[in-house]
Amino acid sequence: MPPDNFDYLGGRDSNGNKEGFGIQKIPNGGTFKGIFSNDKANGWGIYEHRDGEIFKGEYEEDRTSGYGEYTNANGTVYYGYWIDDLQFGIGYEIWKDLSKYTGEYNCGKKEGVGIYVWSDHTMYKGEWNNNNIDGFGIYNYADGRQFLGEWRNNQMYGYGEFLWPEGKKYIGFYKNDKKEGFGMFYWPNDRYFVGFWKNGKQNGVGKYIKENKIKYGLWKEGKREKWFKNEKDFSNSMNARDEKYTYYFQWNQEQLKKFMEIDDNNEDNKINNNINNNNYDNINDNDDNINKEMDSKYNDNNKYNDNNNIFNDNNKDKDDNKDKDDNKDNYSNNKSFKNENNKNENENENESKEIKEKNNYNNNDSDNDNNNNNNSYSLKENNKRYEENEEDED
């Protein structure tokens, strides 16, 4: 055991610089044991702080660089790669409640592709940016619901598909976690709504189909205000924004059913089977498994891309029937149903969502004052309660 009153014990070179194995006291209350070269930690080492923090891994010029395992005072553990005291590349992190993340890091934050599994087995698999769910991803709820689509700052934002275990399904646009813009909704008793949404509720003109009977109506804040007498009155009520979606209002029940991939025989079990087939327990810190998962780029998005291709193809067909000026205004560059949502962003809403902060670690491994960079970060947990407010017409 080294004496209590020491700053450094270990090897030195001919110039008196720390060299080889040594033990260094850190002014912040920590101790480093490992390999020194040129008077700095270079190579394998172990850093321990009196509050319980431990880092075991590779150092370069007094900074964590290379592979390392870090445990903070709260019991959170990170296994992965570091550059200049920050997580970079592939890593694996597990919290005390057994929530876990496997994926890519950049400058100490989740960025790139990753999988996060909460302690209740809710799972998100997809893209991250600046520690937030951002980009394309699949969110599987513990109760069997699923969202597959685009995200922005931990919220559903853009084109997506939401599925319920009882068979309901929505395909369309979202803004700030709520249905916003054009979308299609299916109920398990063979009913469909095609139309516009705002703040998560039907809002504007819409087409309602039940048992192949079609009605056209006007909705406001989720409540139907009137039925139109006929399709002509419905068409005359459309504004310029609505007319861009005329093609989809022309679909009959069979076309909607095919596009939304409704299976009368097994829709009720479709989502639960998909969720249960996810092997949560095998997400670990094995580099081969992580790289394989990352390289696959979550192949589950094939169906999502197929649907977008359908929209693109249909819009292209429609473009062929319009003059050049209309093409420039409405469908230039093969604009799709997906792209149109960019013109419908005019609200600031917030769906019922619980956000819980996880304050992770602050790792200062060196006695260098310039090394006091804050590596702690927060992860917003998306334990959402999705409010179902679709009108149930008869």
C-alpha cells in the first residue's frame, strides 16, 4: 500500500519524468494507476475517484482514448470507445434500472444509429442526434403499439405509421408527436378515414368509408361538423392545400386496404408478434453483435420505404397529366405525399408524454486544468401515453 502523503509513486526516466508503471494522486480526489510515458498517462490504466467513479481503459496524453469501461457513482456503466475523454464510435451503456443503449456515439453523445431499451422493454431502434431521438426510427411500446417513421428532438415529426395491437393503423404526417396534415386511419371493423388532421385530431375535409359506403364530411377539432350532400360539394369545399391530395381521396376501400397492408386474418396479432420477436436480452457489449446491428441499418424500414415509393410513383403519374406550370408549382422534383407536410407546420403542440432525465457521468481523469470538460449528459425517456382521439363514426 502506498503512503497517504504522496503525489506520485512509480518509475521515472533519466530526466525525472514519469515513465512506466506508476500511481498518481489527482487533486480532485481521484487516483490513477497505470502506464506513464513522457510524464503523462499513456497506455492502460485505472482511475478511481473517492465518490465511486471508476474508469478502466486506454489513455493517451492524460486523456481517455481507445477502449474503456466507465462506472459512475450512480452505477451507470459504459463500455466502448473514447477520444479525448469523450465517447466516440460504438458503445454500450446500461443503467441501474437495467435500461440499456447500444449504438454510436459522437463527442460524448448518442449520435448515429442506436438501440435503446427501457426497463419496461419499450424499445427504440433508429437514428440519434445530439443525444436525442432524431431521424428515422422504430419505437416499440411495451403495451404492443408501434411507431415507424420520422422523429425530431424526441418527438414524432414528419411521415410515419402508427400501429395499435388491436389492429388500428394510421399512416400520415406528424408534428410534435401529434397527427398533423394529411393522413389515413383504419379501424379493425373495416372503417377508414382519409383526410386532414391538426393537433392530433381530424380537422378539415375528409372521406369516411364503412362497408364500402362512402361519405364526405367536414371535421373540426376531432368532431364532425357536417356531411356533404355529394362528392361534388366535397370537391368544391377543398382549398388549394387540399387539392394536392385529390389523388388519394379517389382511392376506394380496396385500394386503401392494399396500401395500408390490412390483413383481415391476422392484423390483431401482427404487431405483438413483431414486438415479441425483438430479442431485447441479447443487446450487449459484444462488438461483433453491435457492428452487425449497426451495419444492418435496421432492415425493418423496408416497408416504410416501400410506402414512400408508392406515393412517389403515384405523384409522378399524376404529374404526367398536368401542364408544366402546375408541375412546377405542385409536384416539381417528384414531390411526394411525404414532402407536402413541410407546408403544414403552423402549430406548437405537445402530445401527452412523460420525459425523465438521466444525468450520467462527469469524467475528469487528468490533473490538467484543461481536462475539466463536462461529459455528463441527459437522455430524455419517451414513456409516452398516446391519446387516441379519432372520431368513431357510425
